[in-house]
Amino acid sequence: MPPTDVANPRYYHKVVDCQWACPAHTNVPQYLRLIGLGRYDDSYLLNRQSNVFPGILGRTCDRPCEPACRRGRVDEKPVAICRLKRVAADLRGDITDRLPKAPAQKNGKRVALIGAGPSSLTVANDLLPLGYDVTIYERHTKPGGLMRFNIPAFRLPEQVLDEECGYIVDMGATMKYGTTVDSMKALIAEGYDAVYVGSGAPRGKDLEIPGRWDAPAILTGMEWLSSVHFGHVQKIDKRVIIIGVGNTAMDCCRTSLRLGATDVKVVARRSREFFKASPWELEDAEHEGVQIIENHAPKQFVIENGRLVGMEFERLQWSTVDGRQKSTVLDTVVIPCDAVILAIGQDNAFPWIERDLGIEFSDTQMPVVDKVTHQSSRPGVYFGGDAAWGPQNIIWAVEHGHQAAISIHLHCWGRDVTARPAPGMTLVSAKLGLHAWSYNNDYNPSPRATMQHEALVRRFESMNVEVELGFTPEQSAREVERCLNCDLETHFAADLCIECDACVDVCPTSCLTITQNHSPVDELRQRLSAPALNATQEIYVSTLLPQTKRVMVKDEDVCLHCGLCADRCPTAAWDMRQFDLLKPYAGVEHR
Amino acid sequence: MSSITKPPIRHPSLQKNALGLSKQDYEGGMSTLCAGCGHDSVTAALIQAFWELDLPPHRAAKMSGIGCSSKTTGYFMKQSHGFNSVHGRMPSVTSGANAANRDLTYIGVSGDGDSLSIGLGQMAHAIRRNVNMLYVLENNGVYGLTKGQFSASADVGSKSKKGEANEQNPIDPLLLALTLGATFVARSFSGDKQQLIPIIKAGLAHHGFALIDIISPCVSFNDHEGSTKSYAHTRAQSVELVEADFVPLRREIRLPAQHPAVSVVKLHDGSSVCLRATDGSYDPNDRDTAYQHVRACQSRGEVATGLLFVDEAARDLHDMNRTVATPLAELPFEVLCPGKGALDTLMARYR
Ligand SMILES: Cc1cc2nc3c(=O)[nH]c(=O)nc-3n(C[C@H](O)[C@H](O)[C@H](O)COP(=O)(O)OP(=O)(O)OC[C@H]3O[C@@H](n4cnc5c(N)ncnc54)[C@H](O)[C@@H]3O)c2cc1C
Ligand SMILES: Cc1ncc(C[n+]2csc(CCOP(=O)(O)OP(=O)(O)O)c2C)c(N)n1
Ligand code: SF4
Ligand code: SF4
Ligand code: SF4
Ligand SMILES: [Mg+2]
């Protein structure tokens, strides 16, 4: 195997599992350490740099970082990364004077953003400080998109949303509220230098089965949640069935309970391991008394005298045939109910984009968008968030916004949008003295903190009672210590190594091996101190060691970043170095 | 020293041995030796060997004297018995312990100072008695613990850290042991676990005194240029005379036993060791050729390594003294201490 190139930021970045998994590459370990130091403002602002909405995401993020977290590989449960973000947000002081500001002198470029959801707001956040004149068109009267009118207030308080959207709007975006863009042609005609489509995937999917249109009590989840948000709907009947088990279904069932339903069932075609909803949302729903029914496929609505009285399902049995899941119908059952909410997905719709503008659409009526640049087939028109490739989540919408902002900036100054600015890094030794490191390298064996919840009776009093109470200061202090500080990289200098084996011997998790480099990587992985069986994790291979011409090999999989290798190395061939990814943003380039 | 103790987490692909123990169960306290000390590597090799042999920790006794090397018994098998004796007395204390209870596995760890200066007489007699023990001599050419004075194993001409050369003749523990009738004589290097671990396992299985002289560099006081016990010098000058492959009872012998240069020695517990001399004229079962080869290497400035001599047929301390097989602690009191009547009868025989 050729020696590993650690000069490329990619290698050390990938070691920081959470940061690698985060679509916006949030510097998780550093923000956790800042919380540990009580530096909540700094922690909040560090978060904001990459994920823009720490208070919102600290409550709602899909948290792809957590399944990736190394702690989960050594101790069952990952660090509670997401809810610690909320801690930074909740405990911060007034940081308004440290937020980016738009310069008084504009740069003369005008950009239009369609929709005021998280992705457009991110574009505005990145472009306003560069002097752009940013206009946001939004159908509704407030910013936030689905975060505001679909995510219920018991999960995300309005004040949190107002504050974080406000930080961006107040930078000086021109807000055209209550303005639906119904012609792209007309918008383009206004002479903007670039247009960003951040209009989301605003339509709930329907279910065309017998009885669908025969009674009023059959609703679609997204529309219904919006109606609840705007106060058009204030109650629901007692017995409610939700079709689907995604996150929308979870919000619908829990909202029903707050509007008077007492018997709420979520019905799924498949079994639990295939559910789309996050495990914690399923847990919360079940705790509130929602019943989850697996392996039931909707057959028809049962209507009597123009009134919905129940829904008929086929009971399915699933089996694997030729590696594929096949169902057989066992029988049918009717579940009585007063209302049904369909929560089976979202669709995009672009009736307002004329098809003769050079903006190409696919057979499925989705725009053709470049995965990296977010540019459509018409230069100067960009798509991001749920509008680009269908529904995703907030953190992806944010990252799309960052990337599109880079493209818009390049485009507006006549540069090639495909020539992406490269990430950089800094790598600073953490050594403070003999056996003294700039971070707490000891392993804290505490189990993952459990969230405190509002009492059930209080919860159902109104839509606005936030269910999760957040971590106590003691819980936060302990939970941040569970982080393994994966950004404190083990950095090796082969020329200094005397091959004493001290590092190999002391490593608690047998990550290190000194061996011959004469075989293909698969074989090498097998003959390490402990076989490196997790192929998703990298293997580091050094250059030749001076004395025996062997190499130092490190399996990154379960390195605890405890620093013992560097502690025990007599020549400082191993050092612990703090890695900081320098992520490029619009107008912020590192190389 | 290190900044923290070892976190209790281990690699998920690590296995348990036949006793259901992980390697972690064979570890001890955190080492307080200098970072990079060869002795820590020897400790790691011991842990690996104990784990592979399924040695029950509570049936082992760790014995040592004084020195950095002697401290290392604290760094492995924390559940074992142990005795940290005064300087140089480990062989005698182990002889006594073994006399009283032959059922335990004795692991003596000593240094070149502890064994070849103050403890030379002790070691010599433990060899003569063929005490059934593993004798690990962590040899760094200096008194590490007292900051680097030359020890009796320092070669003539080897330089101290300040630059003076040693002028006194060295004691080579292997040559000494061979002349004293040792029944298992080996040399290895802390930096070569591939060679060291099978030798440790064979030494543990050997019936009688098993000496392993392990060149184990002192990073702080004897790893400089001009030292003949440094990592670099040992790597450059070591010559493996005999390759050893330890074969536990359960495993098939893999080295081609028919090969003329391979001899298979059946060890006491049913396991065996395959020895392959790298030079055809060498016979690891013959004391005199072993002596000659080690001596020849020494005069060329080379470090002879490998399992250099084994005699599995020799009698140990118990055989020679015809002692009772049961550990003294397990004998009924009346048998162990038969009373005044028995003593009087005995005394009468000498009147
Ligand atoms: C019920 C539900 C719960 C969810 N929960 C979570 C969660 O907990 N965590 C998570 O990460 N994600 C969640 N999501 C997904 C998340 O809300 C979206 O992925 C995210 O909001 C997408 O952001 P966006 O900026 O692309 O678009 P949106 O948030 O959809 O914003 C689009 C905006 O554009 C406006 N708009 C649309 N068309 C036009 C037009 N023609 N003219 C003017 N304005 C227009 C809309 O009014 C809207 O304000 C949830 C989604 C739903 C439906
Ligand atoms: C009776 C007695 N004399 C002298 C000493 C001082 N002393 C302590 S350790 C040591 C030498 C240790 O050398 P070695 O056995 O080679 O161990 P190393 O530290 O090199 O591993 C000496 C002389 C002592 N502790 N006790
Ligand atoms: S333990 Fe900490 S640094 Fe490591 S992956 Fe998890 S959050 Fe990131
Ligand atoms: S920091 Fe070093 S000693 Fe600690 S687990 Fe990682 S490789 Fe092993
Ligand atoms: S501890 Fe340092 S010198 Fe020793 S083998 Fe490891 S990296 Fe090399
Ligand atoms: Mg010594």
C-alpha cells in the first residue's frame, strides 16, 4: 500500500466521524469542548458557521452524525451531539454583535431567492456579508418554510425559529412576503444576476384508493399540519388513523393528541425495521400513547352515509424471495375511525417554471441539477433544499444553500462554477508538556444522558408546550466528556521512530501495528494487532521506518484519541494534533 | 509515566482464550517506566504469551527483585500471586516458594544488575538446582533505576551516555548458564516479539529453569550511539541461530519435521517446540556446540539470539530432593508437622 497522504485534509477529516457524516461538516468535537468550558457563545457561533440554525437543529436535526459517532462503536450509544447543540443555543448570551454583517457598500450584484425556507436563508446568510443585494420571495408572511408551518411548536418553539431566521433577515435581505412566484420567466426578466430556487417539496402525496374523495375527514398530513399551524384547524375527532411511518406521520399523530384525539393509530405497510421515522420520534409517539400497527396495507376507506367510519386494510406477511421483500395477503381487517391523515411522502411541483427557459426537466418533472454546483441547465439558475432532488431535511437544505452560494458567487464574478474552492486544514500540536495535553484525554465511562421530558398531562394542554426540556447543566457537563475528541489526530513522523513498540503495546484498542508493507490492503487489514474488519474506516500506513524498513499501520476504527501512544513515545514520533477543517464558503477560500 | 490510565475499551475483533479471558485480563497497572523502555515491550510479550497459553492468572506467581526491570511484575497479571524481594534475592525467594508449592507457575523477572551483580550467586544456585521457573532477564547493560551506571553485562568498549567506554569484561548470562548446567537457554530482543513470544511460551512449558536473556534497551541511559545495547545496535548485530516455533498440545506441528535441520522437542506438558538451526552445524540439544556458537558470535561482536539450548530430560529441584508432590499448604497439619514423637525418633537416628 502506498503511504497515506495526511497532507490532504480529507484523511483527517474522515477520522472525525461526526464531522464527516454531518452534511454541513459541523466541527462537533470543538463545539462540545467549548460547552465543557462554559463558552456557550463561542460554541453557538462555531455551530452557526456551518449549520446556521443551531437552536433549531439542536431540537430537530435528523442527526446523521450520531449513528456515525465513534463512541457508538466503542460504547453502544453515541454522544448526544444534537441535543448538546441545543445546550449551546439555550445557554448563549446576546451574540448579535458577533454575527456577520452586510457591508454598507453593496457589490452591485442582485440575487433572487424563491422561498424563505432553511436553504434560501442559508444562501442569504452567505451572500449578504459579501455585499449582495438579496431579495427573498415567500408565499407566506413569515420566514422558515416547513420548519415553521409543518414542524409543530411542541418540538420547535416559535421564538427559537424567529430568532435564528431573524439573524439572517435582519442582515438586510429584502423580504417579499405574501408573494408567490408564479412565473419564472417574469422573475428572470427582472434582471437578477442569479436566481436560487429554494421552494421546497410542498405537496403531500395522495392515496388513490376507493372512498378517497367520498368524505371530508380524509386529510393529507402536510396540508393538515399547515392548517393547524395557521389556526384554521383547532380540533380533530376522537379516533384517528395515520397512514405512513415517516417523520410527518409522527408529527401528525402527536399533533392529533393535542387537538382532542384520544385513540390514535399509526398504520404501516411494513415492519418496524423499515420505518422511516427516527427511532427517538417513534419512542416519543409511543410514550404519548400512539399505537403503531405494522404490516397493514390500506385497501379502502369505509364510508357510511357520507361519513368516514373506518378503514379497511390487508394484513400482510413479508418474506424474502431472491433477496427481495415479497408480501402475501393474510386477510383483511377494518379499523374503525373518525378521521384519516395521509402521511406517505411529499412531491415537488414546478408548474410556475416555464419549460422554454432552458431549465431542463427530467421525465419525472424534476429539474436537472448538478450535484456539486447546484446549477440547472441554465447558468445563473440554481436549485437547493427539497426543491433540488426531493424531500430531505434541514441540515441538507443548509448545506445545499452553502454550496449554491459558492456557485452564485463564482457565477456573478464570471468564474467557473465547477472549479470548486478546496478545503484547507490547520493541524496544531496539543502537547503542553510531558504527559500534558491541551484537551482532556481521559475516557469518561458515563452512559449517554437521557432527555428530560415534560409531564404527559402538561404536554396536551396546548400545541406550544415544548416536550423536551433539554439537558441539565450536570448532564451536559458529563455528556460532553463522553466525546472522544476525534479531531485530536494521531500524527506520525516516521523518521523519528526507533521502533521500540511502546505505542503498539500501550494502545488500549490495539489500533497500531509495525509490520512489513508487502501485501494488498485486504490482507494487511487481516494481520494487524487486531484485525481491521470495519472496511468503512481507514487504515493509515506510514513511510518506511528508519531501522527495519517496516511501516507503522494504524486502524482508525476504534482509536479513542486517548493520546497514550504519544504519551509513551520516547521520540515524539506520535503527536496529538488538533485538526481544524477549513471549509470553503462563498467568498471564503483557503488555498 | 503517562497522563492517564488505560481506558477500559478494547478492539471489538479481539478474541477470548480458552478460559474466556481477554488479553486485558492479563494486564496490570500502568507502567511508570520511561516512555520507550524495552521492558514495557517485554511485558507486552509476556501478556500475549500468557493469554495464548490460557494460563490461569491465579495459578501464577510473579517474582522480582529491584530495578526498573523488576518493577514490571506490577504491569501484568494483576490477579496473580507475587513477591517483590530485595535486590538480587529473587532467585532464592522463588526457590523457596517453588519448594513449598510446585503447582504454581513461577515467573521471575530480573535485570542485568539484579542478576549479574548483586544477585549473581543467587541466580547461579537457582540454575544448579534447576528450579522450575521462567527466568526473564531484561538486559540493558546498565543500572537503569539508579540512572545508568554500567552493569556487569556491558561490553568492553560500549560507551556510556557521557562518552566513557567500559573496560571490564562482561558476564554473558547465556554462557554462564550453559556452564552451570541450565536446561533451557535462550536470548531474544524486546523489539522482536515474533521471536520472543514463542520462546516465552516454550520457557513456561519447560520443566526446569528456563532462562531468557532479553536485550531490552534503556531509552534514557543506554540507547545512544556507541552503546552496544541500543535498539539500533541490537537490530544491526543480532544473529538468529535457532528459530523456535512453539506448538501447543492442541495444534499440529507445521514446521517440516522431516527437515534435517529441524528438531522437535517434546515439552513436559505435552506441547512441543520445533527448533530450526540457521546454521547446519548447530545442534540446540547439545550444550557444547551451543556454547561454542554463542562464544563465536560474541567474539565477532554479534548478538546470538534464539532458543539456543534445551534439555527436557533433566531433573528439577523436586526430582533431585525427592520432595512431596503436594504443596505444603495443602498437606494435613499432622503430616506437615508430625509432632514431638516423630522429631524424637528422627533425632534418635543421629545419636
Ligand atoms: C411534517 C414535517 C416534519 C419535518 N421534520 C423535520 C425534522 O424534524 N428535521 C428535519 O431536519 N427536517 C424535517 N422535515 C423536513 C424539512 O422541513 C425540510 O427538508 C426543509 O424544511 C427543506 O427546506 P427548504 O428550504 O428546501 O424548503 P422549505 O422548508 O419547504 O421552504 C420552502 C419555502 O418556499 C416557499 N415557496 C414555495 N414555493 C414558492 C413560490 N412559488 N413562491 C414563493 N414562495 C414559495 C414555501 O412557502 C416555503 O416557505 C420535516 C418535514 C415535514 C413535512
Ligand atoms: C541492596 C541494594 N543495593 C543497591 C541498590 C541500588 N539499586 C537499585 S536498582 C539497582 C540496579 C538495577 O539494575 P538492573 O537490575 O539492571 O535493572 P534496570 O533498572 O536496569 O532494569 C541498584 C544497584 C538497592 N536498591 N539495594
Ligand atoms: S465521539 Fe465526539 S468527536 Fe468522536 S465522533 Fe463522536 S462526537 Fe465526534
Ligand atoms: S490515541 Fe493512540 S493509544 Fe489511544 S487509542 Fe488512538 S492509537 Fe491507541
Ligand atoms: S513509541 Fe514512538 S518510537 Fe516507539 S515505536 Fe511507537 S512511534 Fe516509534
Ligand atoms: Mg539493567
